[in-house]
Amino acid sequence: MAFIVSLIASFVLAFFLKGSLESPSRRGGWAVLTAVLLAVGLTHGWAAFYTLRVYWFALLLLFLMGAMDDLFVLRPLAKLTCQVVASVFFLLLTPPGTWGGGLEMSLGPWAFPIWLGWLVGMTNAFNLLDNMDGLTPGVGSVAALGFVWLGQGAGWVLVPLAAALVGFLLHNAHR
């Protein structure tokens, strides 16, 4: 149910944010985030957001950075600073055992800097993919479903995310 709600919401929102199927939107993040929030809220209740509140807040910081970058073209140092702040916030407010399925225990004191580098690096990798039509939502949806298949992460959030990315992909793909 969440998959269908998110897929339809993202497709419709992406259409209305840009107004046509011919030109990809620079506001795709708005469509994807709104579709995921709507799907999770409708299928799991709004109290479900409390469960992953740290995740949602870090995601909101990154989303706002992306929206500001689309409007004003932020300098790389400003984007990096925001990414580091969001990642540090996330890592400091979540239990270390949830970062990587127990891998952090074998990393010892290196766990925090390694995960910080991984989070910032993955954020930048997706940002770099965003210049090619359809690549970011395609890779993102495959990654989200891969994490669900591996049993890592919250599937009740990742499945709607994958659906929202596919819904936006229908608008973002090169024609």
C-alpha cells in the first residue's frame, strides 16, 4: 500500500511542480520527500515519525541544503559543512549498534570517523549523480530496495522511498 501511495504521489507531484513531462524538474526533491512523508503517514500513522525522528531531522537538514542549492547555488564548502553537521547530528544521536549491523564494534574508536566519512561521501556521490537525468532516482531506488532485501534499515520507510524515486524517475528520465 505504501509503495502505491508513494509512487502515485511522487508522479503527480513531480508533474505539478514542473507542469510538463517534457522537462525534468529541479524540484524533484520536494515531490519525493512529500510522497514519502504522505505514504508513511497514511500507512503507518503519523506517530511512526517519532520512531526515526533523528533520521527525519538529519534528512530535513540535507533536503533544505539541496533546496537552497537549487535556488542559490551554494558553494562547495557550505554544502560540505551542512553534510557534516547533519551526519554528526545523526551519528551522535543514534546508538552505535544501529549504524552498520555490529561492524562498528570491530572498528573500535575508528567507527565514528569511518561512518562520518561514509555518510558524507555517499551524500556527495548522490549529489554528483544528480547531473545525469534519471541516474540518481534509479540508483537510489535500487539501493533502497537492496537494503530492504538485505534486511538492513527500516523497510517501512525504504519501500515508499524507492516508490517515490521511481515515480519521479518517470519525469526525470532523459527523453
